Amino acid sequence: MSTNNSAFSQNLISSPAVKEVKSSCSEQSLEVLTTQLLRDLPSYANRATQRARRRNRSSEVYSYMLLAGKPEFQPLPLNPGGYTADGQKSAATGVEQVFFTTLERQYINQKAVELQEFHWLLLTKTKNGWRLVMMFTQTDSYPKQEPPSPPRDSSNGNIAQGVKAWLRDCQAGSVRMLTINLRS
């Protein structure tokens, strides 16, 4: 008996800008790492949502991530003053900042509601690979109808859990890393 699994196969883009890399995640630049992370984040975050849903059945509203947007890497100052004595912006040593947006859908009273979230992800590189330090999130309706929520610490939320799981899997070699031409 033969089974055709063509519906389950993936077509990989073959282009000079994309090729497989043999090195570990800890050797990747922040830009390459987060581009790969955001590619996989919807499935990781949605699995975290499903695990939370099984533990806490009292809540009826859950978000499902549809996509994660292109990362931005321009850092914000992390010290209270924001600037050093010589007028330069300062940043905490060893902490990298990534900004990205996600589009999520919730079902409330059998009606689909879409939300856009803005995330500020702080990562650090350790001898064992990249780790999440902290994450903040603002939520906004989509399309925009109301002002966004104030930033909240989302370091233990479903998206942060998805980031942590992806970083763990990446360091274990379970994530296929590709080199990406970021200058396109």
C-alpha cells in the first residue's frame, strides 16, 4: 500500500540568498536568529496557548497568533537617565533589544476579533546560547479603533513561552537554521 504524502511536504525556496547553516544558534547573529525565530513563532506561541488553555479551563477567550512581523533592532536606552556623561545613548551591557509586532485573533461570542501586539524583547547571549531576559507588550485593536494598552510585562506570557521554547529547541539543534540575506 502506497501513500501519497505530497500535501505534507514542504517546498523550500532555492535562492542564492538562502542556504542551510551547520552552526548552532549561539553562533548566529541577533538579526539572523530573530528572523528565524519570528518565522517559527506563531506555531510555538500557539502551542504555548494550547498548553495554558488545558491548565486553566475557566477562561473562554484565547488568542491565536496569525503572524509575526519583521524585527527592528534600534535599541532604546536601558538606564534611567538614558544617556552617559558624554551625551551618548547608553545600553545595558550584554542585553540586546528586538522590537516586533504580531497579528492575533480571538473569538469572543463566536465573533473573530483581531489584535495587533507590539513586543519589546530583551535577549542576552550566554555560554549556552541566547536567553530571554524580559519582554514587554502593548495590545491594540486591528484595524486601529482604540488607543493601545499601556506596556505590560509579558515575560511569562504565551508569546514569551514560545520564544523560550524556540530558543531551547534551537540550541538543541532541533531548528533548521538558514542564512538569510538581510540586505534585501
